[in-house]
Amino acid sequence: MMNKTISVLGCGRWGSFHAWHADHIGCDALLWGRPGSKRLTQLKAERKNEYLTLPESVRLSDSLTDALEHANVVIIAVGAQGFRPLCREIAALPRPLWETKTFVLCMKGLELNSGKRLSRVFREELGDAPGVAVWVGPGHVQDFYAGIPNCMLLASEDESLPPRLSALLESPLIRFYYASDLLGVEIGAAAKNVVGLAAGMLDGLNLPSLKGALMARGAAELARLVGAMGGESMTIYGLSHLGDYEATLFSQHSNNRRFGENLVRGLPSEKLAEGVSTADALLILGAKYHVELPITQAVHDVIQEQANPHEALLQLFLRKQKSE
């Protein structure tokens, strides 16, 4: 059984949830945010944000050293594009602080300019010593905090790690499944946000009936990419991707779905939509592995090239008939 001490790096929506959940299951929890962080400042002052209220038993800190000293299991929940800089900050600290820890990556994204999976970024910066797993799958903080359960996924190249983490982290709110295809899980979890952007665009165009075609074609598109990259194509049809469609393509809590809808309707979006940078990263991978990604390309064209969303999406789904 793992030591019941957990530190969470990142004090946004998911970071605050993971700290709340760790405390909820009886762990000694610490939540870290950067010095001067508005989110951390609010939590220190009010013990709450727009999603939840943190109990007094959750310690708050802006010291990365304190966070690493506190726990054997370190959950990371920061924006994907800020992940490598954070890894470098950790690597700059004395090795005994981090080399024996187990890190759990709770982000769904890819590095923008390289298309690299976040577990590869982690290994490039911190080497092979620390244990690393990813925690992905369907669910929204608002639902979990309201007591609505869901199933999620733990994946690692070390097959012994997910069961040990599950024994520490599982609760009546979260039932964990395990996966060994880390590549497929990470690509699928990141890419579902791109499909979520497309779903939101369909909502904005009053074309939600096309979400069925989007789901079928989106999963097939990403399965081809994962297979070409050396992963297991069928992983895409599990909890990391297809199993997360309900939460990402339909829920009012989905930031990516809302971003796509707002974009089409000419409204601003204040919440982070990881799918925006992920679409560009996926196109890098598609070119590298010679896999066409028409849905990803359409999303990119609408967001980055100001293509007409109605034309781009109708051409995508209502073009000349072909086999699925």
C-alpha cells in the first residue's frame, strides 16, 4: 500500500479537485500553486473557488520544495504547454526530492511545437528514475463534487503501478480501470478535446444531429493515427477517448465544447480549451506518420485560418458519398 500523502501541483479546476478528492479519501493532501497565483491567493483567502470548497485539512503552499517533500505521490494538473517548464523546475531541485516519487499526470494534451506526449516530455526532463502514470477519462469536477460517480483510467508503462495507485486513489466516486498502452491512452485523451471543439461548433451551427457522424469518424481517425504510431488502435475505443465523448461532446461543463460553440456564435471564451493547441500538435503527428486527420484539419482551419465553420463542417460530413 502506498503512503497516504499526496501533493497536487496546479491549483486550477482539476488541481483543486484532486486535492479535495485526496482529502476526501483520507489522504494527507497539499495543493501547490505558483507564488502570486490568483487562484492560490483566492483559495488561501476563501478556501473555495467556483467549483468547490476545500476543507481546512488541505494544506496550501507556493513552495515547490515543500510540495515534493510532503508526499510520495505527486499529482500534476497544469496546462499542457506549461508542463515542460514545470518539469525543468523540478529537475533543478536536489534529486533526492523527486527521484523516488511517483508522479501522476492528470492533463490531456500534447506539446504544441513537437506533438510529444506528456509522459515523453516528463522522461526527457526527469529521466527514468521517478515512476510515472497518467490519469484520464470521463468526468467533470462539478459532477464529482456533487457526488455523481464515474469510471476513469490509469495507464503506465510500468504495469504494476496502476493497481497500486488505484488502491490509494479509488473511492465511491471513481472506479479505475487500467491500461498498458500508454501511447494510445495519451493520444486518445488529448485528441478527444479536438473532437469536443468540433462538437461545439456543430452546436453553434444548430447541427447537433451530426454528432453521431462526428463520433464515429473521430474515433476512426484517431485509431488510424495511434496504430501508425505503434500503439493499439483499439485503445481509442476505451475510456481515454470514445468513453470520454459524453463528457466532452455533450456536457455543458465541457470547456472545449463550449469554446467551439462560442467561436461559431462570435462569443468570447474565458476557460482554457486544451483542444486548440492539441489540434495543431496532432497535425504535426499526422504529417510525420502519414495519416490524414480531416476532422482535426477542419478544426484547425476554423480556429487558426478563420475558415467558414459552416462550409468546413458541412464539407467534412456531407461531401460526396464514400465508405465509412
